[in-house]
Amino acid sequence: MSYAPEYDSSQERDLFAIDAAADARAGFIRRTYAHLFAAVAAFACLTGYFLTSGVLEGPMMRIIQNNQWFLVFGGFMVVSWIASWMANSGASPAVQYFGLILYTVAQAVFFVPLLMFAQAFAGGNSLIMQAGALTLIIFGGLTLTVMITGADFSFLRTGLALAGLATLGLIVVSFFMGWNLGLWFVLGVIVLMCGYILYDTSNVLHHYRTDQYVAASLALFASLATLFWYMIRLLMILNSRD
């Protein structure tokens, strides 16, 4: 049994963006990036609140001191899967929006320990701001590349999926083996996220229906947030070598 809403195939919103009329395609792209901007703004507000209020500092420090960070990581992965399923399920708009909101909150909570370390490392927010600026520059450049060329990067799907699984496996193993995944790993993940941004952005043009702007914005936000995470780690590694 399918719980997806039934659409009349003649309706514009049931078309892939690439096949829709120009105004419908432009409207879909605007809605997608408006939702992405809203998610990024909410993420920034939530992380700012968590850091300044200290509401999560105690629980997070206990988790880190007890070497239970893998529990947070595992919980984040589960919540991410649920949120992605909600946003992509074809269910009611309320369910899709709840998935995006759930994922944004989960990202904000997950980022708190890293941002705390980055603040302590740099003696303020300078490193976080630098990482944010670099992340947005890279994201903007890759987005413009796809939008201007109209290229379809769906051929990257298998390679990205395999590389993503390998990366996840290394992260999990490092938790239990005590490995320090250093500079080359971080650079590799940054390159991987650049590939995902190209892939996700081209999907916005070619492989999403015009009613799937919530799912599209969540996919873009996931890649953008992960790039930001590893950009912070990269700057911390490079500055520690000075």
C-alpha cells in the first residue's frame, strides 16, 4: 500500500523540474533555496543559543569524558534517516516539513561539541566564522557551476555512495580503535562533500519533481552542513601546526 498522495499526471507540479515550464521550474528552484536558507538560519540560531546558554554543555561534556560520543553519532544517524524519509516520503507537507525541522535540530545538537572545541581552540568565534565563509564560498561556486552549465552529475551517484560508505566505516572503526583520522582524511571528506554538492544541485535541476522542494533542500543542507563540519576540522588541524 502506498501512502503517497495521488497526483494528476497532467499537473505541472508532478513534472520533473527539467521537464516543467520555465516559470514552474524557476519557482521550484526558488522554493528549494528559500527552504535551504531557512534551515541554515535556524541552524545558526539554534547553535548560537546552545553555545551561549550552556544548556547542552554539561550533558555533552559527560558524554565526551565517558567516551560515549559514538552514541551521539549513532543517534544522529538514526534521526537523519528518519528525517530524510519524512522529507522524501511523499506524505503530507506537514510531515515533510517536520522531517526538515527534525534534521535541522539534530544537526545543531550534533555540532555543539565541535563548536565548543573550536571556540576554545581559537579563543572565540574567529575560526568558526572563517570556516563558515569558506564553506559558503565553495558551496556558492559549485552551485553556480551547475546552474550555469546545466550539467547532470547523476553519474557520480555510485561513486559517491561507495565513498560515503567507506568514510562512514572509517569513522565507526576509529571510534573503537582509537584512530586519529587526520589531515588527509579531512581533505578527502571535503572533496567528497564537494562531489555531493554537485550531485545534489544537479538533482535539483534534473531529478526532483517540482513539488519536492523540501526533500531537495534537506539534501543540500546535509551536504552543506557536513562540508562546514570538516572545514572547521581542517582549520583546526592547520592552525595547530603553526
